[in-house]
Amino acid sequence: MTASPFTAHRAAAAGLFTLFSLIAIVLGLGDPRLLALALGGALGSFLLLTRPPVRDALGPFAAPLAVVADLALLFCAMSLTGGVFSPYALLLPTGVALSWHCEGKAAARFFAAASLLGCAALVTLGRIPTVGAVQLFPIVGVALAAPALLVALEIAAAASASGTAASPASAPTADAPSIAAPPPVAAPAPRAVLEPPARDREAEILHDLRSPLSVIRVYTDLIQEAARRGELPNPDYLGNLAREIELAERLVGVPAPPAEPLERLEKPQNADLVEILGSLATAYRLAHGGRIRIEFIAERPQLPVTSDPVALQRAFRNVLDNAIKYTPDGGEVRIRAGAAGPQAFVVVKDTGMGMSPEERERAFDYAFRGAGAVAAGTRGKGLGLAVTKEILESNGGKISLSSEAGYGSEVTILLPFQRNGR
């Protein structure tokens, strides 16, 4: 069952706050007892507000109340760990992005405005001197990060809306008034079949966000369970959780930390397929291992390719999400990676419902869903394989599909090796 936007928002917000709180406690950035109390408040509000009886009782007030609770806990934690210079300040623009994509524009606007006012209050109450550019610029940067991201999202949404409104198919002309132009009789039917649907970039981002958010929830639960037992968080879980958060931030357009050198963006990006697929297999095994078997086989210890690692994460997740979604309980998803001449290959094979020859021909069409998936009631918008093909081809790769109804599917991906990387 797919989580509601409200539940996904609560899980992501609680997971991020948990990660930052655990790191702050380990590094001794503030009073551990007070930070633990704030952490407990975040987890408690998540567990309370996502309970159906409580959420139904609060009705339309549930989402605003949850955002207010997030902000209150966040600014309390910031006041304990350095004010506006606290690491928790990174959660301000992230909160705007999550509010925008899970709750809507109004929630994001409220979060951005509250972030700006909260930073001003921290500076005032903390009596932090702001004389001189050395201290002024970082404070202004932190205070304006959330509003700046909101403005960027507003501009992107406006551009998308204007592009749709200005499409030739829907724009009226002065020489052809609507009352004088009779509707065509035979043309609309084939046109509706042949023309591809309009691209919805926001829907694509939300589609790609589901995977990291569900994995964030799994790691949050594991870290929370360890905390209840009085154990320190598993370093691997923390590392994987940080990667999931970074991917989610990149998907919604949060800029990379300024500590990264700018020249890195000018050079071809490289990625190791074994590392990426290994961490994905572990994450998916934790999330779905009780329902199906997930196996990963690497023919080499490293498979370095010249591709954007974040783009590859998106592509592989789309393929794995499809394989897992359409494989029944007790089935199997097998991931195999190796070398084929000048290219590395990845094969994802499942024991799911498969496709007919007609469906296989259209598998990479935008917004296409097979009759079997629709009849089974499996949720989806048919974006995964179409977006994946675009991602891989833009990184010099190729994707192909073989499938038979009732016998599962096999997706093969080819990517160019790094130079001298074989």
C-alpha cells in the first residue's frame, strides 16, 4: 500500500530530525538530555499524528499542526546547538521542499516564512553580533535559504504552467473564433491515440521521491529500535540514511553543500556500479525482504563507469521498484552486474506478472501501463521505464527489456566503462 503524502511527509521529517539529533548527540554539540528529549518529541509526534484515529479526528488541522510541531522542535534544537550556525539549519530548506511536494504550496510558504522569522528570533534572543561581513553573510545565507528555495520552486512551477498554457494545441487564434470552427469528426480519435501525453515534471519528481522516502523510513525505524535498546546507531545505517537524504534533496533541487569544489562539476562524473547496486540491494532487502527474495551478484569487486551517480540511482531504483511491485509474495528479484567488452552490464530479472508482446513494444512509452498491471489494481503512472531510458541515454547507456506474460521480466542495462577502468 502506498503511503499518503501526509504520512510520507511525517516519515521524512522525523527521519531527518532523528539523523541530525543522533549526530549532534554523538558529536557533543549540545546538552544530550535536551537533544534526546527533542528527538523523542519528533518521534512521538510522528507516531501520534500518523495514527488514523488521531489524523481523522484532527481533519484538515493535522497537516498544519504537524508543520508547527516540526518548526518548534527544529528551532529548539538549533538554539541548543549554535543558533543560526547550528547544523540543524540545513533542515530549513529541506523542510520547504518536503512541504511543497507533500502538502502543497501553502504549507511550503508558511514553512519558509516561519523559517525566516525563527532565524531572526534566534539572532535577537541569542544576541549574536552581526557587525561586519564575516558574520553577517553566513547569518543572512542561513535565514534566506528556505525563502530562496521557495522562490525557485515557485518560478519552476510558474514556468511549467505557462509552458502548458502556451502549447499550440490549446492556444486560440484571432482568425479562427471558436464559434466559427466546427469540431472535426474523424481526426480526434487517431490523434488521441497517437499523441503522447503532456509531460508532468512534478509528477516525475514525486515518483522518484517515493523510493528514498520509503527507505528513509526503514532506516529510521532501525535506528529508533536500536536507540530504545540503548545502543548507538549502526554506522552503515547512518551512512545509507545520509545517502538517501542526499538523493531526496537532489531530486527536489536542494543545492549541494558549498564545501564541494566547483571544478568537480566541470569534470565527467564517475560511479561504481557495485557500490551503488550493493547499497540499493541492502536497502530494498530491509524494506521488502519479508515478502520477496532480493539477490545481488557482482562478477567483479568494482565496475567503474562514466555516469552521474545520482542519475544512476534514479534509474536503478525505477527498475527495481517495478520488479518488486509486480512480483508476488514469495517471488524473487535477481540483480547481476558484470563486464561485457567496453561496457558494464546490469541485469534485473524478476518472477513477476510479465508482459504480452504488445505491451512490451510500448513499455518505454511515457505514461504507458500494461493491461495486467491495471487489472491487478497495482498503483502507478507508467513513468518509471520511460524516465529511466532518458536518464541512461543521457549518460551514454542503453536499456532493453525481455518479458513474457506470466513468466516475469528481464531488464538489461549497458553503461560505458571509465577510461582505463576495465
